[in-house]
Amino acid sequence: MINYPLKFEPILQEKIWGGEKLKKILHKDTESHNIGESWEISDVDQHISIVTNGHLRGKSLQELITSYKGALVGDKVYQNFGNKFPLLIKFIDAAKPLSIQLHPDDTLAKKRHNSFGKTEMWYVMQADEDANLIVGFNRKVNKPEYLQHLKNKTLTKILNFDHVKEGDVYFIPTGRVHAIGAGVVLAEIQQTSDITYRIYDWDRQDDQGNYRELHTENALDAIDFSIQNDYKTTYTKYLNKISNVVQCQYFTTKIISIDRKINIDNTDKDSFVIYMCVKGEVDFKLEGSETEKIRRGETILMPASLNQFTLDPINHTELLEIFIK
């Protein structure tokens, strides 16, 4: 049995749109000037997370699931996913806007890529004054009209732009067009998938003068043309309580905002529970185990078998709590 919460080595990803906020704000250890993503917990092929603490230090996430099965991820989770960890957890820094993109659902991703689909959510941790996100369309659009705008490079005229601030949440189901704008740092929770259909990349070139590949044809079968009155997720945050944020078939996300010690009881979950620190600093205290600390920009995985512990914040702290219901 695993008797302590697990921390993993961040997997840092250089991106054409990346910057330095993951280093300067979230204290990631890198000399690079264009880190766009920190994969905090990953079971994506070639990018498997490695434990950095305790007696399991140096073990991979894959090795842990194979050895501990339901004790690590929860019995029902293990029955459904076997030795594949179902979520990919990231911090993202967009110094420049990301490509306009969308993701396939489970059926299409399985057929084309032998992969999960990619449903995801964003929690905005920091945003510059004029920062925005693209989420969905701003009016009804059909396929021929969409293709005409794509051809004319006027796609942004039919897309919805939202100005964002710290604490904003967006749920991104498969098929929904989206892009993170420049000046945004966010936490991303998603299915374990690295499948993205890029439909427009601002006509930019990399250092070698190359354009990144677009996936126009693949995206046509995956795109969702439906519109919403408001794409932002509304939720209420309560101090020293656990507040609901997003619940879907792939993950449940809650937020814990605390300025005093609270006890956590996860005995009803039958799932691993991930905690992403989006503000402050907190100690995880378990009976018979050493205390583990995480601060803003760090992540910890609580095995399913460790379902009772105490959170003791150093100051006002906020955590995203993520599990599979």
C-alpha cells in the first residue's frame, strides 16, 4: 500500500507561444524562455510522470498503477481504465495566443488515433489586463460559412472572445473551437490525450520559417457548431468549504479555499484525488506519514487508499480538487 501523497517531476514543454511565467510565477526549474506547458501528471506515451518524493522516488506512474492498481487509482477507476491513467494535468503559460483548435470525441479519437478523446477545463490563475480566450462561436454558423471564413482568414469574425480574470473557469467539451489568448496562465484538467486539430495558427512561422500543420479536414468531422449564450462556467466559492466547479463523465473538479486547518474525508470517492495549488501554500498531514507541502504551481496525487487527512494552509490557499466520480 502507498502510505503517503505523491509528487511528480514536472514535464516542461517548449512551445512557439510559450513564455517565462511558469518559471517566474510558478517557480518551474528551467532556463528556457518559451515554456508553454508544465505537465504535472501525465500518462501520455513518451511523457510518463516520475515520482520525486518518498520511497517510491524514481518510479513511473505506469509502474505504480501496475503494482498498486485500485489502491492507487480506485477500484472502479481501475476496472474502467486498467493500467492507463485517465487524466492529464497541466499548467499553461500563453505568452502569445495558442492556435485556434478543437479536439475529437472518444469515438473519433479511438478510430483515428487509438486514443481517448479530449474533454478539458481551464481555471485561470493569472491574466494580464487585456487578456482573453476564444471559446465557441459568437453566432450561428454552418459548415460552408465556416469554410469560407477559414479560406479568407477571417475566422475570428465568427468566434467568441471573452476577457478573463483570475478565478474564471471554462469547460471545453470535445468539438468546441477554442484558443488561449496571450497573457493568460491557467490550470488545465483533461482526458489523457494529446490529440489536437489545429484550424488556424495566425499565419505565424517558427524559427526555421516553417508553418505548423493545420488539420482542416480532420476538424470538419469533429467540430461542434452549436452556440451558447455564455461559455463561462458559473460557480460559487465558499471559504473553508469544498465548492463544486465542474462535473462531467471524465472528471469532477472542486475548489477548496481555506485560511485555517480543515479535515478531508474522501472515503466516498473510490478514486485517486489530485490537488493543484492555484494560490498560497498548504501542508498535507496524514497520521503515520511525513507532512507534504505544496505551493502555488505545484500538484500532488493522493492515492485512493489514503482517504482521510488534514489540510493546513500557511496562508490563504486555494486548491483545485480533481477526481473521477
